[in-house]
Amino acid sequence: MLALALVVALLIAIGVGSVVAPRLGLPAPVLLVGLGSLLSLVPGLTGVRLPPEAVLLIFLPVLLYWESLTTSLREIRRLLRGIILNGTLLVGVTAAAIAVVLHALGVSWGAAWIIGAALGPTDATVVAALGHGLPRRTSVVLQAESLINDGTALVIYALAIGTATGQIDPTPANAAGRLALSFVGGIAVGLVTGWLLFRVRRALHEPALVNLNSLLTPLLAYLLAEEIHASGVLAVVVAGLYMSQVTPGAIAAPARQQGAAFWTFSTFILNGALFVLVGIQLPHSAGELTTDTAGHALVLVAAAYLTMLVARYGFLNLSIAVIRLVDRRPYQRTLRTTHRARVVSTVAGFRGAVSLAVALAVPGSLSDRGLIVFVTGTFVVVSLVLQGVALPRVIRWARLPDDSSVVEELRTARVAATREALEALPELGQAAGAADEVMERLTEEYEEKLAALQESEGDEAQAATRMEQRRGLTLELIARKRATIVRLRDEHTIDDTVLREIQSQLDAEEVRLLGSSSSEGS
């Protein structure tokens, strides 16, 4: 019953937090962590622990896979140098800086490096949850950085654990070898897994089986990579990026629609559950400390947090200065960022559940385990609360220019797709043996849509208004149709099976219209 009670408590907390947080002006993850801390006081839930393998084997692959499916590979290629620097070198710099500062404050080198490794990487799921309002370029860099830096941090963590337990000699050659295996092996496993499962997916036609294959992809990629001691995180990300390029033209619309709904809902639940579980874990982390070390531990948290901010901001400025000095190409000037943009990137560098999972994975035989878990867990909460509340204000202060390229590309794509469909209509109609009346109605519909899309900029607002009126009226008609078939079912004129069939068609049309509205407004 404890497992069922925990599931019910998690779902209630996710629902309450997601509804209440916007009304309080708080980021939802911040409130979810707070609700988790309150749940830890409920009898029966006080003993709940967040197993690190649950994050590393269940939450992380699924969440990172969806993030990699929905990110922009073109933007990653364009900004690859900065992403690689932030995802590798910045993690090492941050971990080293935190380790040095904590050791100076009395922490052993082993524990200091473990804490540094845990707090080195940003968290992709937190960036996605709290990064609303970020400029597109900053958002892409942060998400891509978060997708690869866990691999770097886990290598540093393995070296730190091995050193603390006397099992590994932390030589530069050893570290370089492990890092190379982690990255090269992870990339290779991700590509192979994506290639194989895509071949399987092309042979499937049932939407449920297609999406079962989709769910299997990140879990299999992570498992295979970890088996050869490569980066499971990087394998999942590479598999996701590969699938994002090859599946759009190979997957049927019903499977894609079902998959989008599944992934959107499941990642919402997993994200929320992760933050609640972090909150539940915190009181237990504090309980592992004795009262005479609690004050010192809080000093360590503050020192580590300030060190992280300084290291990140300093690295961003230094790396950009070096790049500008070395690369004098005109193209490089188009990639330059401002001081305010770097402040935004610093504040948006959240730490999350991955950091806590790394700390919880520390063997119980280490005498400093309680300190490691407490400092890391408290740091994560401080990061969520302070940076989560500050980020919207910092974004407004930065006044970064809007990126209109997506809007322009949307217009270009819609015009091109509609025009080419209209040009192909006579040939397609003849091949299908369509009646003249059908051809006339379709031609009129597509010509009207093309004319609306090609409105000049001066008439753009008026065209948008007309399209919105048409969409709204169509949605009202769908609602009227739905009410009619429900009435017919209640009058026993039609069967429930008939109702579900027609309702499914109406729902598909409504989802299409609502999706079109949201995409045009973005």
C-alpha cells in the first residue's frame, strides 16, 4: 500500500503545484520541491528515499530523449563550439573550483571532488521547465549543454569515488581515457541504437507498436552504453537527435499524433515527480548530519553556490574572449553575445535531480556521505528557488532582442507547402479519379489559404484576424456536432461505438485546429 500511497501523493502534489504555482508567481518546480518536503512529514512517507538508479535509469533517459527529439539540430551545429566547451570544459572547471574552495573550508579532497562532480553539470529537465522566456539561441545552447555535460560529470564522479576508495589512480592519462571512452562510446552506441530501431520502426504500422519502439529507444541506448562503460546520457541524446532527422517522413500521422500526446503527458508527470521526490529526500539528507556540523554545512553550501556562479560567469567571458582573439572570421562576429546575455546564461544554469542522484550514489562506507548528500541537496534547492525566481526578472533586465527567424521560417514553409500542394492538385486529382466538384472545392480552399498566407506585411494583422475568426467558427461547429452525436446516443438513436468513431474524427480535427493556433501564436 505504501507504493500506491506514494503514487497518489505524487500525482496530487504535481496537480496542486502546477495549478497553484502560476497564481503565486512561482516556478512550478520550486513549489513542487516544497510540497515534497511537506510530504516527507506525512506518516508512512517519512521513510521514502529516492534511489539514484531511479533517476539514472528511468527518469533521465526518458526525459533527455524527449528533449533531444524536440531540440534543433541545425542550431546545435551552428553553435557547436560553445556547446562543447560548456558541456565539457566548463563542467571540469566548475567541479575543480568547487572542490578547491570546499577543501579550503575543511572538506577532505575526496568529498570535495565528489561534491564538485555532482554540482558541475546543469540539468536539462530543469532548464526546460524553468527556461520559458529565454531567447532561442540561449535556450538551445543551455539545453544542448545540459544534454551532454552529465557524461563529463559522471566521469569526474567515477574518478573521485575511485580515488576516495583507493580503487583508481587519478592520473591525467586515466582521466583522458575514461573521458574518451565515455564520449566516443556514447556517440557510437546512440547512432547504432537509433539506426537499428529505426529499421524496426519502419516495419511497424500499428501506432501503439510504433510508440512502444519509441519508448524502448532511450532505455536500450542507455543500457547498452552503460554496459561498455560509455556515456548512457550521450547515447540517449545522439539516438534522439538521429531519430528527429529520420522519422518525420517515415512515421504515419496517427502514430505521430499518439506519440506526441504520450511523450508530452509522460514527461510532464516524470518531471513533476522528480521535483517532488527531491523535496521528499531533503529532510532525510539533513538528518544525516549532526547538529554541530549543520552550521558548517550551510557555510559550505553558500560557498559552493557562489563559486559556481563565479566560475560559470568567468568561464563564459574568458572563453568568448579567447574565441574572439583566435577566430577573426566575419561569420564568427554573427555569433557574438553581449554581457547581458552572459548574465542570463549564468542565472539559467540550474542544478537539478541529476546532481542529487550523483550524491545519493555515494557508497555508505564513505564517512563524509552525509555531508555530501546534504550539501548537494541543499545546493539544488537553493539553485531552483533563487535562480528560478530571479531568471524572469533577469531576462526582462537583459532586454535581449527577439529572434524572429522561427516566425519567418514558419511563414516560408507554410507558403511553400501550400503552393506546391495546390500545383500538384490537378495531377493528383486525375490520378485518383476525383469528381470535378471535389476538385473545385479543394482548389478554392487551398487558393484561399495561400492568399491568406501571402498577405503583405501591412495586412498581416488583418489576415491573422480573419484566419482566427474562421478557426474559432470551425471549433464552434465541431462543438455543435459533438453535442448532436451525444444527444443521439442518449436518445438511443446511435450506439456508443458510433459515437466514439465520430468523436474520434471530431477530436482529430479539433486538435489540428488548436495546434495550428498555438504554433502561429508562438
